[in-house]
Amino acid sequence: MYTVSGATRGDKAVPSETFTVTAASTVDDLMAFLQNVLGVVPDGGFVTGDPTGGPEPGAYVVGTDLVTFTGNFGVDNDIDFGTANLLLADNTGASKSSPFTIAKTGSANGESVRTTFEVFDSLGGAVQVDLTMVLAFKDGSGTFWRSFLHSADDTDLALNLELGDRTGTFSENVPLLHFDNFGRLSSSPSVGIEIDRLNSGAADPLNVSLSFSSSGDSVTGLADDGGNSNIAAVFQDGAFLGVLSDFSVGVDGVITGGFTNGLTRTIGQISVASFTNPEGLVDAGNNLFRVGPNSGTALVTKPLEFGTGRVIGGALELSNVDLSQEFINMILTSTGYTASSRVIDTTNQLLQTLLVTGR
């Protein structure tokens, strides 16, 4: 068994994975395993090959005693993977000496920028996604940036994510962002990705659409003084699971709930009824009224409609209690207090008498 452990891609730890060697295993199987574990994304069919002129990412060449493996371009895709990161063990778990000596012949280069954001599956579980944008090439029409997406929370072996349906691609298989000579995004591309959630209890796969152009939040390809790029997720349609922590009532009767994940949602609507003749309502007691023969039919609607008035949230209205019932309650309370005080007074007299008798 070969186990990849302690490797990094762009200074981010690569999850440990194990490749089980069988009698039918080949070098191709091992290389495919390393490609998936290290998150190397193949070009997928550039029309003219890799614009940087280098070897195809993910490609490998088998020589007499040497296997050359090529990763992705871009500084944030640089892989730190050596002999100590590929461990060999037998089927009992005992360590063995590996026949491979791994040497890094070159570092990934090219301007790149990476950001990490969270998406949420159907159960509200958080899934971390890394988006790396790499400057692929430049020509007379502007600059072209390629996106690489990885997630250690993806449940299959591959660290890189599958690309789903997408638009705004430079070629048939590889999505690129094109900025014109003034740094403006020349289209409104979106990239669809699929995140495997097999055996996680959530819906599988988790489909996410990344939009690089929205109202007022489009990315640009302008140069800054330091020559460094920045990218961030500024809007997200989704959030982690939250519970109701507060609520408020608007003048229109809409009840808005505040949740522990920072979101607000409409959770209810207060309805009110309007009558042609409110004086015709029949008093049912306890501050309740019912429709009477002279009140007219109830028009059930929302506040601020059909002359129903408005709702004032958080306000304490004037007393509208049943005064006769409250007087009865007050008299009962007063009488009970008086009776209790007499019991205490009588008990005190008995104790005093007992003390005098004892002397």
C-alpha cells in the first residue's frame, strides 16, 4: 500500500490517501492516483495545447528508470511532495522501503491568486472550496485567467472538483476569464462545479454555480502598484444552519425572524379583519368579540389595506382589561394577604405564651 501523507499544494495540506497495490496494478494506476490526490487538473483539451508552452498538466513520461510527472502552472498550485511523503507498507501495515526516490525538478510559476469560501450541502453542512485563478497567457486582446477548484471535503479521491455545465469558456473544455485591454471582463461567465457528497447523508452531488460578474461586483483585470492580484467571494446564496434567535413585527404586520447564522427571513404575517359596522360586534367576554347580525361580513386582510390601520411592533397599548374581573382578583388577593397575616400574628402570640410559660 502506498500512502500520500504530509504533501502540500500551494502551502495547503493535501489530505492523506492510500493506494492499494494489487497484482493487476500498473504505473498508470499509481500516476492516476497521485494526480487525483495532489489535485492536478489536466488541461482537458486546450485547442492549441497549454498556452504557456509547457508540458500538459498531469502528464507523465515513463523512462528507463525515471518517471517525470508534471503539475499545474501558477504559484498557488506549486506542489511540495517528496520521498518522505510517499510511504509504502505491506498488507499488515508494516513499513517497507519504497523503490521510488522523488525529487522536485522545478517549482510552479506564473501569477496566481487563491481564495477559500464555504458552500453548504442539503443538510446545512459546511464544505470548504479553494478557488485558484492563474494568469494563463496574454495576447493583443487582453489577458486570460484559468480557474482551478479544489475541495478536501469532496468525498471522492480527486482533490480537484468536477466541472459541470458552464458558460463563458475560452475553449470547449477549459473555462477561462477574458479581460480586455482596459481590464474589463469581456463576458459574464459562470462556472458550474460538482462536489461529491456520497455517503454523507446529504444530496449527492452538491451543485454550485460560481458567477464572476454580478451587479456592481464584477472582477477586473487591472494592475495594481504591487503587481499582486486579489479575489474574494462577496456574495453567497446560502448559509449554514441557524435557529431563530429574535423576531420583529413591521407596520404591515410582517413578522421577520433573525437567525443565529446572521440571516433574516419572513416567518409570518399578521391578519386583521375590517367590518362595515364595528359597533355591531357582539362582546364575547375576555376582550373578545364575534360577528353580530349588524356588524357586516368580516373582510380579512393585511394591515394598511382597506383602512385597517397599522401595527406598531414593540409598543405597549393602553389597558383594555376587564375591570370588574381585575377588581375581583384584587379583592381576593387582599383578603388572602390579610388572612395570612392574621395566621402569622396568631402564631407569634402562641410562641410568646409558650416562652413565658417556660420561665
